[in-house]
Amino acid sequence: MDSLILPPAIEARGSVEPPGSKSISNRVLPVAALARGETVLRNLPDGEDVELMHTALEHLGVPMKSLDGALAITGQGGGFKTARPLDLFLGNSGTATRILTALLCAGEGEYSVDGVPRMRERPIGDLIDALRPIAGNTQVTYGGRAGFPPLRISAQGLAGGKTRIKGNVSSQFLTGLLLSLPLCRGPVEVDVDGVLVSAPYVDLTLRIMRSFGVEIENHGFRKFSLEKPAGYLSPGEYRIEPDASSASYFLAAGAIAGGRVEVRGLHKDSLQGEARFATVLEKMGARVEWGKDFIAVSRGRLRGVDVDMDLMSDTGMTLAIAALFAEGPTTIRGIGNWRVKETDRIAAMATELRKVGARAEEGPDWLIVHPPEKFQEASIATYQDHRMAMCFSLVCLGGVPVTIQDPGCTRKTYPGYFDAFRALLTGTRT
């Protein structure tokens, strides 16, 4: 397995613009494919997850072409259709798997949906259970363990009606369901059971749908309805803002050791809830500037915090690393959905944090990080998880080298991450 050694660095300084958001891209791509009219997508990232969605749409026969550095998609004006059985492989992309499963049910044809072995361990049963009451003659069966991929879909469209969905495991289930509603043949209503996790991602979905001419009635994230489904209408052009989760590593570098680190393309009104991660750094003691088209962070005297990260779950991993540089323990709550991500992120983070000298306590949906008295040189296992690799890169700012195993796993969302990160480091000790 390849590895990357990051030598100890003294300071982080500079400006960076991360690639386009994976979360936005993997919603906008299929919606543009289903819309009436052509959509030109700008700032589309080249990460593996987005490429998996792009390839799946190609297999589904969606016309796409490169256009001046952008991607032009000719929408189908309705649900996906295929005259022959079609197999779709979606790797370990939970977003693509959950969204496309729902959208395939809203079309016509015979489909199989599968991924890597880890994807077969990531649940999808709540989404399938929610689709069945509105599915009409569409049928979904499991190719292995009930509640998990692979799936077999015999699609004849969605009839509409009333259904319920659990909200406490993954917001991607509700996102997939919501994206399918405009393709239903009749009025449709969705009730959410329990507390909805990662609600900003659902809000992101609704805002993207609005850009494509669909206004879902949102009753306080407890109920969603659409009285007259009429499909999607292309806005003509859509620009994808930088990925806020990827930005969190640069913002944290600024808080830990930054002369000043600026992330371009994000601001207080960004679509992504993860952009508010800077407010957590501010609470810890970092200096934060909010510009019209940037967020900048400079170092401060960091203090441990107790914070619920449900509304910006992915950046909770970055917070766990920033906590290594704070005075006192940091408690990260509301992260139960980490257990069903690319790896069990709570267990993985606790294990690797201990390697660098921290004391880590874990529970079903929480993690407590006690900073090390002295950083220890360590080789970090990344569990084929891009975010493990990226967040642990920050440890080199603790005065010790850090070895990142399988650094290429960042290709999932940010293939050029380590080049961008090292470009910010100054005073590197060799």
C-alpha cells in the first residue's frame, strides 16, 4: 500500500479554492439529466464519487458533452427508461446509490444497483420501505442481505400517495425520496419519523430542486408534500460552489497554525451547512473573517468545546483533529451516522487519535478528544476513507511527521488535496 509522509510544519498561510461540492454535484447531475432542456454545469469536480454518478448517467443513455470546461447535459424530460436490463456499479458512494435507487424507481426498466463490499454493509432499507407505499407496480428486491445492496429494481414509475420515512439514520434516504417526488404520477406526501439527522443536507436538496423549478412544501422538516408533480425544468446554467467539507481542513489549518488561510468561493450564505464549520472554530478561539466570497481563518488560542455536530456532520472529523491543539477536552455529539459512512468513523477516529498521543472516548453517537501532552509520530490507517486521510494531514502542524497510508483514497472527492494542502505550509522542517 502506498503511503505519504508529511514532515512537521510550522505555519499554514495562503489562499485556496477547493473543487466543486460532491454533495451538490451528485444531486444536480441526475436532476439535470431528468429535466426538460439543456443544463450547463460549471465547476463540476473530478472526484471518484462524482465520476461514478457521471458514468451511471452515461449508461442510462443521458446525452452529455464537454463545453468550455463545463458539462452540458440534455435532459430527458422525465424518468429514466431502458429497453434492456442495466447493471449500475456505484462503488462506495452512498449519495449516488441512495439517490439513483429512488430515481430509477420513478422511471421504467429493469436495473441492478451494486457497489464495493463496504457499500453492501451500508443500509438502504429505510429508503426502500418508504418507496413501496408510493411505488404502484414498481418492485425492489434485495440481491443479498435484506436492507442492503445489491438491489434489483423492476421500475414502472411511482404512483404517488402517502408514505413515511425514518429520519434518524441518514439524510440521504430522505434526499433520494424527495428528488423522486416530481416524477410521481399523482400528489405525494412524506412524513418523517423521529429526529431528522443532517437536516442541512435536506435543505440543500430542496434548494437545488427549487433551482430546477420544483417547490416542495416543507412542514418544518417533519412532513413534505407536492400537490402537482410536473417534473424538472432546467435553469439553463448551474454553477457548483466549492466543497465545504473539503474546505474545513484548510480552515482548521488556519485555526491551528495559520498566519491567515483563506478559502475562496464560500461565505455565510453558502448552500452547504458545512460552511458554518468556521463558527465552531471561532467558538474555540480562532479568528474568523467572513467575506462576500471567502472565509478566512487565523490562529488563536484554542479551547476545547462541547458541540453537537449533527448539522455539519462531516466536519466533525476535522473538529476532532483541531481538538488535539486545544486546551482541555472537546466533546463532539450528534454523530451517530458516522457509524454507517465509508467506514465506522467514530471507531476509526478514536483508534487513530490514540496513535498520535490523544486520549479518545467513544459512544454510540459521541466522541471525546483529550489533547496529547506531546504529539507522537504515527502512521495513520485511512480505512479507504477519504476524510480520514485529509483530516489527519493536519497532525503535521503538531511538530511531528505524520504518515498517511493509502493517500490516494482522497480521489473519492479531492484527488489534488495533498498538493493543495502542502502549498499552504511554510517553514516546513525536514
